[in-house]
Amino acid sequence: MTDQAPPPTGAPAPPPVFDPPAPPQPQAPAALLSFKCVACGSQMSYAPGTTQMQCPSCGSMQQITTDKSIHEHSYDEWAKLPPKPVATIGKEVLQCQGCGASTETNDISGACQFCGGTLVAVAQPEGLIVPEAVVPFGLDKRAANTSFSKWVKSRWFAPNALKKVGSTEALTGTYVPHWTYDAQTQTDYVGERGEHYYTTETYTSNGQTHTRQVQHTAWYPASGHVGRAFDDVCIPASHQLPAEKLDKMGPWVMASAQPFDPQYLAGYTALRYDLDPDSGLIEAKQEMANVIRQDCCSDIGGDEQRVMSMQTAYAALMFKLMLMPLWIASYIYAGKTYQVLINANTGEVVGDRPWSKLKIALAVIAAIIVIAVGVAIYLNAHGSGGNSG
């Protein structure tokens, strides 16, 4: 507040004068890693299927070396820390070392929108969990396009013109964050065991008497205890891509996981997680419950099983953040853009596709004709049999 002279005796006090608020200070750009080639000075990027960086200009290779190892975190210890909602953590400003342009983003790596230069932050904002591991890209862009072309040609009921789409209009290499959870579980269950038995039934058909065996199920109470150890139950930690597509991308090649090193991100986008470990654990427990239910059914035995209730205790809960590699592709057909995801290790493709209404209609008509012919043959055979009698 600015100093003021005291008012004359009896005079009303003037309103207080406040200093104007200081203008907001721009956020300082995050520190970036440098990936310049020692031979020519160009920016290097990670070479898929290797543990090396490659220069796109001169072809020089540089080995990625690290003395780190992959560690998992105790969920119980993490849960004791003050909560840090992901939504309250602001964006980062990444400044390109090539052209100097600044980019504000929620991602932890990407490309400069002006010159295409590599942007990878040295450290993440306070409160964010740093990745422990990364499954590096195993397929390069050419191999991803090959997987896409095979996928296009294998689509049933797709328009013929779609088969001519030889490559994607856009193909982006992206690391998608996932939580992995380990747990030791002990479960008490209550259910029922079904055992089949058969009775003989008499029935009449076309004036003739026949017998047949009819299956029945007798149900008996069952209860017991099962134990199961879970390792690396994998849950997507980003909502930026459709969950139903990400669920079909696995299983991921966990054996190729490497301790996290930002050099693996060079040349690729890496999304920041927006699903916290608490929410991820809820989804992981749902997946664990499906497996535990199957264990209960196996323990019950019999021909059929019913599980009425399960009480599961979780111990040794551990978690970590991993980055999984995807090629995200888009292609244009009949003026509409379709998106597909390609697992950058296995080549598995999941995505949207157009349908040919003509082919579907012809298939339905063909099915109706086959059914009609079959019915006609059946009626003719039975009619002839009845006349001959």
C-alpha cells in the first residue's frame, strides 16, 4: 500500500489506495534435454528396435546407456502422502532448442509445432509421478504402415475402394502411460457346485414313440479359500485415447521394458497420465476379481459353478508408471477420417473402418436364399416320404 499523509482533524478519511497488483509473470520454460548429434549437430531420435539414438541427417548411432533399474512403489506408503490431484497440476512450457519457439503442453515429450524439433523435459512438474519403465518402440514407421495395410485388406464387408488405401494419411509415434499393479490376494468365497444327472424322457414324433436323455443339474452349497499372486496388472492411465481400443492393444511385451530414460522419448510424443494411482487401482482390482472368480470356480469343481460372494484381502500392493508404445494412425475414406491404433511391438491393429452397405445387403440376401433352399429341400424330402407311405 502507498504511504498517505494523515487527514486534517475532523475531515473524513480518504479511501485507502492500494498498489496495483503485479502483472502475472510468464511461466519459465522447463529445462530440456539435448539430443544433438556429435557428428553433425542435428537432432537425434530413438531408433525403434534398438537401444540406440540415430541421427536422421548423417546416420550416426549413439548407444543409450543407463545405470538405473526398474523399481516398484509401495501403494500403502504412497497413500499416506498428501493427495496431489492431477487436474490441479499445470501445463509445462517447453522451448525448442532448434528454433527457440515455446510450446505449452500437458505432454512430457513431443515435437515443436514450428520446426519439428524434439521436445523432452528434463523433469516433470512437482507432484507428478515419474515413469519407472518404458517399453521402447519395436516397429518403425514403415513396419507400422505394413501392419496397417494388412489390416485394411483383411476387413470383411469393407468397400472395395478401401483396399486401395495403401498407407495412412498421418502416423504419430506416441507413448501412452499405464499403471501396473502387483498384489498378493487371499479370498474367502461362498458359492454352489452343480452336478449333472440324467433322466429318460419318452416323447412322440410323427406317430412314433421315442426316448431321450434329459440333463438336469443338482446344486450343492460350497465354500472355500483361494490365493493368487498378481504381477503387472496393466491399466491405461490416460483418457486421451478410447479405453475400448487401448484395452485391445495388449498384452504388452513386458519383457522388453527398459528403465525409464528420456532418450527413448526423442522423436516421439509421450502423454502425461490423467488417471491417478487410486483410480487405476480400482480398475486393477476389477480385473483381479475376474481372475479370482475363475479360481473360485476351479476350487468348487463339479460340472457348473456359482459364486455368490468373495471377500478378498490384498497385501504387498505395489505399483509403477510405465510408458507403452503406439503408432496412432488416421486415414481418410469418402471424406471421413478414421483412427486406428497400432501396437508398436506386436503390430496388432485396432481401429475404425467403413462398412459397405451393398456387401452387407448382398450377404443377407445370400443367407436368406440358402435358408430358403434348405427349407425347400427338407419339406420336399419329408413330403415325398409321406406320399410314399
